[in-house]
Amino acid sequence: MGFTILVLLMSLLPLSLAGWCREPLLRIRTRQVTYQIRASQRYYTSCGTWGWSSCTRYRDVYRTGYRPQYYATYYTERVCCTDWTGSNCNTDVDECLRGTDGCSHICDNTAGSYTCRCSPGYSLQSDRHSCRDIDECSSNNGGCEHTCRNSAGSYSCDCNIGFRLNSNDHSCDDINECTEQSSGCEHTCFNSVGSYHCGCYVGWHLAWDQHTCLGNPCVDIGTPQNGERICTGFVTNETCSFECHPGYYMIGSAERSCLPSAQWAGEQPQCPPKLCDRLAPPENGYIRMPCRREYTSRCAMGCNDGFYQSAGDDANKDCMLQDSGVGWSVNAFNCSRK
Ligand SMILES: *[C@@H]1O[C@H](CO)[C@@H](O)[C@H](O)[C@H]1NC(C)=O
Ligand SMILES: *[C@@H]1O[C@H](CO)[C@@H](O)[C@H](O)[C@H]1NC(C)=O
């Protein structure tokens, strides 16, 4: 009987043939060894005169004892090296397939081993397994003209307001807001690097929003006496139209627009009164002077000497509204002899 302790010495010696490794082993065996055990044995013997007495004597006796003896044997065994398998140790173990590689990102199997790789934008760490994001922005701003933004596994460039990322994804091009209609300028647009500004045509000025244009005010246009005006406004390109009250007629422009020069186009309108026809004197009578023909004028008539105004007649004639125009009031006035 005997027991064996197998101690595996962990270091595997790299060895000649690909796939094969020698594994040094230490085997400790025991065997039974015998040895002599000496003991003192007591015995009795006759002694004395004629041997009548009995004496006690001692003698050495020997028996065989057993004890285990340990001994070690060192030997090597041909085994498959790590990463190799099969009866001939020539089949590569695909650690990647097994999932025993421990690579953070990508595992590449190789004959007898494997290597770890990282996705683009990551770098393999000194442990040869883990991957860490590369901060591309830390060097040379990532090649970005304006702003570099690092992200997991990548980075991107950004441009300041007023610029657009070039198709090369790194440089920034000025946006011509004016030609791209993105300016929102109401009249004119002036592009500049990274920006733009709006302008207005002559006669307008930029509003507080810096985009819309407000017309400049024109001079006071006034309202004609005996007339009215209806205006859309009093700044550039606004218009006013005029009307005269009944009994008056218009001279000048019935419609005027506010010019960029702050003046109004056309002529100042006026509403003079319409004229009644020349008044004919009554029979045997006359017209008192002065007699004006303008609308609202009143003329008085009188009778020649020897003639008298009929009772109940009205000597006054009023130039008043009639149909679409003006005319003298129609009232009886006769001069007759008494
Ligand atoms: C102003 O009026 C003129 C004449 O009607 C017109 O041609 C022009 O476009 C107007 N301008 C604006 C800014 O409205
Ligand atoms: C009075 O005068 C008007 C014209 O003013 C005339 O038509 C009318 O016949 C006259 N009447 C008399 C009674 O003469």
C-alpha cells in the first residue's frame, strides 16, 4: 500500500515543438522499509549446586519493524501547451471563440495565442486587454478648426455660429447668410466672415430687430381745408388719398405717396369751392354788388327805381348744393310796379 501526492509545479517550460510543452512534475512516493528492533528478553535458567536453583537471565532478541520512507521523483510529462489542444497538440485553441480571452473589444485568434484589439477611437492599455477612449481633441484640437468634441470612441468638430462644417468635417466655412436667404434681412444684406448685417433702402431705417426696415417719416402732409384725407401711414411708401367736401372741387393730387426723400409725391391738394353760374339780374331789378359765385355765397337782389319787390319774395340767392354740383337757390323774386 502507498499513496502518491502529485505536486504540479506550475511553471510550464516553453519547449521545442509547437504545441507540445513539458510539464515538470514532482512525485512523492513512499515505500515500506524494514528495520531490526532489538529487545531484551527475560528468561530463567537452573543454576547453583547441582542446578537446584533458578536464576533470572536476560538476552537480546530481534524482530523486524516497518516504517515508511518518502522519496521524490522528478519527471516531466509532455502535455499540450496552453492554447494548443488535440491528441497531437497541434489544434489551436480559439480563445476568442471560447470567450476566455478577456479582451474588452476585439479578440484576434492567432496560432497558439490571441491578441486583443480595440475599436477605432480606443487604444489598447498596457494590460494588453482593456481599451480606453482616445481623446482625439487633446492633441492639435483633433484637427478641428473651431471646436473639438470628444466622444466615446470618436470625436467631432463643431463650428462657431455663422460657420458651417466643411465636408472635410474639420474646417469651418463662413455661411453667406445673404446668398442663402437665411439672413431674414428685409431689404439688403451684407455678409461678413462669421456674420452678416442688414441694411435698408434709401428712405428706410433698420428697426430694433436689426432685420426689418421701417419707413422714414415724411413731412407733414396736412389736411386740405374743406377736404379730408385717408392715409395708410405717414412714412416712406405709405399713401394718402384726398377728397373734397361736397361743394368743393379738388386741385392738386388726389393721391400722394411718401417718397424716400421725405417729401410727398404730387401736388398739395386743395379744395376750393365750386362756382355757381353767373347770376342773371331779375327783370326790372339788379344784383347787389359784391356778389360772389362761390359755394355758400349769398347774393342779394334789388329792384330798379319805380319797381318794388313783391310781398313774400326773398331777395337773397344762395349758391348751394344741387344735384352733383352747386346752383343758386330757387326762390321767387319779382320786381313790379306798385
Ligand atoms: C415702395 O414703392 C415703390 C413704388 O410703388 C415700389 O417699387 C417699392 O418696391 C416699394 N418699396 C418697398 C420697400 O416696399
Ligand atoms: C315772379 O318771377 C319769376 C321769376 O323770378 C317768374 O317766373 C314769375 O312768373 C313771376 N311772378 C309773377 C307774379 O310775376
